Amino acid sequence: MSKTVTFSFSSTNYEGTGAAETFTLEELGIDEGMDEKALKIQIDKIFQAWVWDKLNISYSVVIDGESKQ
């Protein structure tokens, strides 16, 4: 049986804004054998991308006149 991870978010400011999905580690392209610390880092990165995709977020950061995205 494969391990699963559920991503979810909701907004405290906008009622009805939220989502939840459950994935197997295989679906996410994650090796189940990796150590716990590396697994958490990988899942955090995938979660951020998942949330940004759901909310269709774009951003830019300007530091000393340089734009970084």
C-alpha cells in the first residue's frame, strides 16, 4: 500500500476559498525510501507549487531595482 499525502488550504478572509487533494508519493514523483527530512522538504516544495497553481498566483520581488521571480 502506497503512502499518501493530502494537500489542503482554506482562507480565513474569503469564505468558500479552499481546496484539498490526496496524492500517493508515487503520483508526486517522490521516492518512498528517502529520509524523513528530505521527504518533508520535497513535499513542502510540491505543496507550494500546488497552492500557487490552485490560486493562480503570480508575484515579483524587487530588491535594489532588480526584479526576481
